[in-house]
Amino acid sequence: EICACLVGSEMCIRDSCCLVTDKNLNLIDEQGYESVIHASKETMDAMSEWCVLHHGQSGLTEKVINSTKTREQVEQELLAYLDKYMNKGVGILAGNSVHMDRLFMLKDMPRVVDHLTYRIIDVSSVMEIAKRFNPTVANGRPKKKGAHTAREDILESIQDLVYYRGVYLKSPAEADKAAVAAFLESPAWTGTSASSKDQPADSSPKDNT
């Protein structure tokens, strides 16, 4: 997870944090890796209004100004941290709207992106699916803190996935081979109810988003 600051028309990574979990979403290393990239006070003062407000409130602005680390140094440290826990091409970047983090990392930390697999787990996608298929699940998620720090964002993303796994995604006991086979024979899978030809004549793609 990264926190980027908008200065003019350019987004630059300032706060970088990484927490590694196993497949059951248990933290392998609770401390994780976290570091802040230096920028001058003049640069931070030139951020967008949102960044000035929220990064100021979270304390990130002060940490960035006081930091002595460069982007290259943080990238190398993060790469070394990942290398302790996973081989190249194995680790999956995961989090809420994590495709945006990957875009910033492609520009500022390309070696870190190269160390991970190209696949991502975007928790926001599960949320959007739940909104459409089961609003009760989507609306039942406990309210987040909204601290807007890289570490807190990761911890909340892990909590999100734990929540969706517990109340929405089926467990191995529920989705065994027999259940999978039965679903593949059901009208929900074999029928054409999801095809466009079965939609009402006056419906449009906008009605079904």
C-alpha cells in the first residue's frame, strides 16, 4: 500500500507500507515494512487541497519533511523485505483499489512490481459485486476508521477480505465438489438468463451496472 501526494499534475509516492499474509489472511510479520520518502516543506505545501488537509491531519506531512530517505532507497529496502518472504513472481499485490497503487509503483518502484506476480486481488471488486448481488452484505461491513495512512489502509483491506470471506464467499465445506457439480447443472449456469437477449426490450447497459 502506498500514499501518494498530488503536487501540480504529478503524483509521487511518499508513504510505503507492506504487510505479508498467508493464504488465510494471517499476518506473517506483524511489524511489516514501512518507510517515508523525503520531500521538502515547499513541495508538501504545494500539494492539492485534499492532500494538504488529510496528510497534515494524519501526521504524514511532518514525517515526509523529516525523513532523509530517497525513493531509490525505499524501493531497495522494500524489495529486500519482499525477498525475505517470497520468491519472484509469487507475491500478489492486494488491497482496496490496489490497481491505483500499482500504477504509481510502475512509475516510482518498477523493480518492486517486477518482483510480484502480474495478478492482483482488488478487494474493492468484491465490494462492488456485493453491492449488486447482495446489498445486505455490502452495507453490513463495520465502518472504517478512514485514517488515510498506508498501514491503516492495509489493515482495513485485510479486515474487508476477512469480512467478505466470512459472510459472502463460500467456505470449502459449502463449495465442495458436489455443490460445484450441482451448480454447473443448474439453470443459473446453463440457462441464458444473463444473456442480453433475455433483457427487457427497453433495458440498456446503464440499467444493469
